[in-house]
Amino acid sequence: MNDHHDNAFTDDLQARLRALPAERLPPAQAWQRIAAQLPQRDPARAAPATARTARRWPLRIGLGLAAALAVLMVVPAATPPTPRPTALQRQAEVMAAEYQQAMAALPADQIGADWQPALHELDSSAGYIRAAIAENPRAGFLLTQLQRTYALRLELTQQAVNAAGLPS
């Protein structure tokens, strides 16, 4: 349902963008006003450039760039501080650790192949929810979704273990 709405919005936006003119030039009057505000140079006062000074100019720039690069290589780059995890992110980490501990207690590696697609889908969903929590660490409903997904994964794993006749 959202995909259809998003596609319609995207198609409409792309159609509008294609309808825009390819290039817009400012009116000639704007260029004249800019030229009038620029400082005027007196050609009689300009020093003649000799071949000697013309050759030194690129050398000076090259040496300046080399010095700047050398400084950048010597000075260590400051790493930005890592933001502290929010309470919701800490709860998600604790929940994930408890889930991993519960999964380690089950012989999940001996579950039949017919159970694997559903288990993989739940694992994938949990990963997406964790990524969403990382992007939006204040969305409390995501923690509820993660808890529900972990509970479903554990329940389905337990059913698969029981169906295989494995000790749990």
C-alpha cells in the first residue's frame, strides 16, 4: 500500500523535474551590475610579468601544496566522539544478549531444512529492526517489535526441535 503511494509520488516528482528547463541564465542586467561592483585594475600600474617570475609561480604553489600535505600527514586526524547509546539501544543490546543465550541452549543446528526459511526470515527481521533502532534510537515501538520477533524465533525454534525429536 505504501509502495504504490511512494511510487506515484516518485513518478510525479520525476515528471516535474523533467519538465523544468535544462538551463537557466540570469538576465544580462545582472551581469552588468556585478561587473560594475568589481574593483577596476589600472593596466598602466600592472607590473610586467617576466619569464623568470612566471616560472617561479607554479613552483611556489607546488612547494606550498607539498608543505600542506606534509602537515596533514603528520597531524593525526581527530576521530569524532562516538555518541553514547540511548536507554532504548542498551535495552535492545541486553535483549539480544538474552536471546543469544537462549538460542545457545537449543540444538538449533540440527533443525530440518523445512524450518530454515521461516527461521531465516525471523533472523532477517530482527536484523532490520536492530538497524532501525540504530537509526532512530528513540522509537520505543521498535523495541517491542524486536522483543516480539525474538520471542517468535525462540518459539519456532522450540517447535522445530520438538518436531525433530531432539532433546531441548
